[in-house]
Amino acid sequence: MQLIDYLASQLRNSATYNSAVQVAPAAILWTDIERQWQPAMPFIKQHIPELIELGTYNPEERIGPAIWIKCAIAGMLEDCELPKDKTPIIYLPGVGRKDLRAIEQCPDELRPLAELQYRGCWWAYNSAGRDWSVGSFLTNPRVGLELDVAKDKKTQEAILNILPDLLETPAEQLKGKKLEAQDFISIVMDDPAKDILAWLNNPEAKKQAWDENKWPVFKQACISQFNFDPDDISDISAIIYSLCEAEGEWYTVWERFKDTAHNLPCLVEKLKTIAPTGLAFEASHFLSENLKDEAELANKLASIISVTPTELRQQLTALYKLHEQRKSWLWQKLDMSPWLNILEQLENVAQHTQINFTGPNAEAMAQTYKERFWQADAAAINAMAAATDLNQEQVVADILAVIYTPWLEAVTLNFQRLVKEESYPGKPSSAGEINESTATYNTNGQAVFFVDGLRFDTAKMLENKLSKLNINVNLTSNWCALPSLTATAKAAVTPVADILSGAQENDNFTPHITESGSEFSSYHLSSALGKKDWQFLKELDTGNPSINAWLQTGDLDNMGHKQQLKMPRYIDSILNDVVTRIEGLIAAGWKNIRIVTDHGWLWVPGKLAEANIPKNQVKKRLARCAILKDNVSTDELKVPWHWNENVSVAMAPGIAGYVAGDYYNHGGLSIQECLTPVINITTP
């Protein structure tokens, strides 16, 4: 990584927030009262396109007065369009944090920006608001560089004088030694590989930027080592071709390019037109070859859907073998092989859906799913998450409709058959015993963390994220309360489940407080927790780690209902919020955390088909289940309502719905909806 990568990462990470309880910051404020970073701003802006600078109006350089900046970050200017997917960064040269604090005392030229200190966030060295100096950035452990830099005046001046070049330098070149003025000066004068790449990326700008001392040194290195004169080049394509060939002295330049290509966007763009000649060439060095392979793969994937599932699986496997080598190419790291990413996940789906698995009973079938077949659901989700545009979404959906949807239907019918033969394994027994997921929590000092709609395969993703922390993580499972709807199943995993029951007449599957008859709500949950001496932790509250607590973050279910087909794109972000909340709890002293959920869900890329149930048999129809009228006879698979076994619930067959049209829904009877994860976390 180059130093500019560390800078970009630090700036962007300062805008990290918990989407479950916070609003995204409107902007990142970067104060620099000593203007140390200003000489490098043109270079920094090349690598951080969301950065905008306070100063005299110059929209081409993304510089302007305060009111212009306010309009720019609001997306109201045609002369300055910032990336919509990144938090704007406002660089404020000559401005200190205290200049913005009191709006009424704020200088007129800054006043339009003053309110952003409340809607935005700071990139500051510490909580007192001290600016990040260049020196502190290089040496502070928080950044990840922790360089050993001499503190004498000559060294500090040298750093500022060569800052643009320094930011282009790989961190590994600077680590592990005492850095003094001469070390930094040599960075400018003695790194031809870095200089050639910077020049190829933007020849005119680099020649203009390099002073009368730097340009002659660069020119001489090009002539003596690489056999070309940068002042005598009519077509730069020949030089770029030498880079791709990577022969002789150019090998070192290519190796440096592999490490820094993400910071050379103009050069990467030029590489799209550089095609190999002759028969003997290294295909992985030519972006044009990768783009050609991507186009051929896209066409092939779009044309193979009109075959049988078996044939399609065979073709996906053959395609993956053909393209697999490209995973090691540079272009994969640069996110320039999207169809290869999609193919890899589709091939995973193909491998894991060859068997319409079942078992001697529902418990055995669930065990097989936990050991292996959750990967089929995970791969289907990952394939759609890899799609970056509508065309890719449609191709993925069409292929999954052939290899995944029939598998999901067959597996669900197998599960429903076993339940019909032997009853639902999560059903409360006649002796009044309840499933572990609804049991009273007795452990003192446990935080019970509710995540709505945490399906088993997404829990495996979460387990993987949590395993990177210094904690013990144990993933187990339970059966959800039926029907697999939030109103029924969330109540069943709360610590207050013992005060609830279900009314005979209901149309929403919500239990009641047995004593009062009031419909259970979030208010009643909070009140009942208090009576049991439990804490209800809201937003980012961490509470008292010695007393049991309930909290909830990460609404996968709401995102699924809202985004439908696109839901897979958002899972990773929601799980990251959960991890962030867990880290906060651990930092506050919690040593025992239990993640629970209410239900899973079905995600069907071709939409839920419609299942019919006679209107005269039902009180109310939902997507995946229906409330049956009392004492009605039906051929539908039916189960008792968890909160009142006298209320019968019809379950839609397979992966169909009594209300059709959704890509995402739940409430029915399938392993994906009913087998719920439990993650127990303890600290060492």
C-alpha cells in the first residue's frame, strides 16, 4: 500500500457510523490551520474524488467558497459533481476547529459550513480536535504506519517539501529504519519505477509539477535505463506496451504497477486499448485480454439458460475451469472482472444444488443442512450480491431460476413431508416444555442481542466476521416458533415469553399479555424486561455488564421486504453494523453475549409462485401462511399457532405463497425460514 492509501482509509473511516441507530454524516471536516497538506492537494484529490477544498472559486480543481461547497455536497452543482456513494470530505486550509465552534462568532466566510460540525464529523488527531499534522500521520500507531521519523527541523521541512511524492511511496519502503532528511529527499530523486508510472498516468501534469531539478533526473533515468526520451515521445502507447511486456528493466516497473495500479486510474484506462501482438505474450499483463474474456463470459452466461438444470450445471463448471486462472490476475484485484466473480458464485450454487437432500426426520435433515447445504443458499445470495447492474442482476436471476429455485422447492417439499409425518421439531410439548429459544434466560451478566431475520447462512457470514475478533464464537441452532413471522417468533425468544399467550380470535399472530389481555408491543417488552430486572439497551447504550440486558440491531428482515430481489447487496453492510455493536459491548466490559433471531426467510430469484387455498377455509391469508377458520377440514399442511394450539395455521406448499409476487418473504415452513441460528460469544 502507498501512503495515499493509508490517508484515504483514515479519512473515510472517520465517517463510520451505525446505520441502525445513526444517520450518515453529511460531510467529513478536515481542518489544517498550518496548511501542511495543501501543497499535496492536487495529488490527493486525484485519489480521493469526494474531497473538496475551501478557497478561491476554481471548480475544475474542486476549490470554492463556503456557500459553493454547501451546494456541492448537496449535489446541486453542475460544475462540481461529487461521488454519490461516498461521504464528502471538506478540506479547510488555514482553518482550526475552534473557528467553527461558535456559529455566532464564526467568520463570515466560514459561517455556511459551521452547522456541518453537528451534521458531519471531524478528521481529527484526538478528541480535543487537534489537527492531523503530516508528522503525526506518519508516526501515529492508529494510522498503521508508525514510521520512525527524525524530529529535527531539517527532516520535518524535507517531508513537507516532497509531500506529493511521499504519498506515492509504498509504505514498505519506509518501515523498519530511522528516516532522516536525506532519506526523504532520495524518495524524490531515486525511484525511477514510481516516477515512470506517475508520468504514464498523467504525462502533462507530471512534467508541469516536477521542477527543474526533478525533470532532468527523470529524463536521464528514462534514457539510460529504459531507452526512451520522455521529451521525444509522439505515441505513449509504445511505452505502455513495454510496461505490459515487463521484460528487462520493465519487470521492476510492472511489479510496482501491480502494487499501485489502484492509484493510477488514467494509466489503467489507457491499458484498455493496448492489445498484445504475435502469438507469445503474457495474457495476464494485458487488460484488453481480460476485458475480452469478460465480454465473452457475459455473452455465454446470458445464452445458456434455456437448458436443463443438469446441463446448466455442467456448463457453469466448464466455464469456471476456463476462466478460473483469471482470479490471480491483477484486474481481479481492481474489480475489473465482475462476471468472473458472478461465475464463481454460480458455480458454487451448481455444486451445492446437485442433491435434493432429505433425511429420516426433520432434525436429521437440519443437521445435514448445517453441515453442508447452507452453502447453496449462501452462494445464491453471494451471486446476486456480486451483480453490479440491472443486466447482471437479470442474468443471475435467470440462471438461479434454473439451478437454485427447483432445488429450493424440492428440499422444502422434503422438509414439509417430514414435518407432516412426524410433526414440527420446534413444537411445544403437551407437558408445557418449551424450545430452548423461548426459555427463560438465567445467566447473570448476559447481553441477549436480537437480530431480526438472521437466516442460518447469514449467521455463518456473521460468525466468520466475529471470528476475526479476539473472542470465542459458538454457532448453534434452534427451531423458530410457528408461523415464522416476526410477531409470533420474536416474542418467543424474548426473556418475557412466559407472560404471553395467544387469543383464539386474532388476525395478526401477535400474542397478548396473559394477565391484562393487552396486545404485546415494544412498550410491553420494555416494561416487562424492567420488572424482571433486565436492561433494555437502546441505540449505542452499553449498560451495566453485570446485569442481563436485551438489545436489538441489524434489521435484515426489513431490508428484505424493502429491497426484495436486491436484498443480497445489503446483507454485508447490516452484518458489519452488528459486529460494530458487538465490539462496543465488549469494550464496555460485556463477557457473555448471545445473538438470537426470530425467523429466517426465503429469497426466490424468480418470485414466489401463487398457491391457492379456498377462501371459505381461511380467516386471513398472508404470503406464506393463512389462519384457518375453526374446525375447518383442509388438505393443506397445517400446524398449531405457537401461542395458542387451538388456532390452526395452513402452510403454503413448497416455496409458493398464498399471496404471490415477492422475491423475499417468510412465515412458512422450510429449513430456510424455521431453522434459526444462536451465536454465543464469550471473551477470553
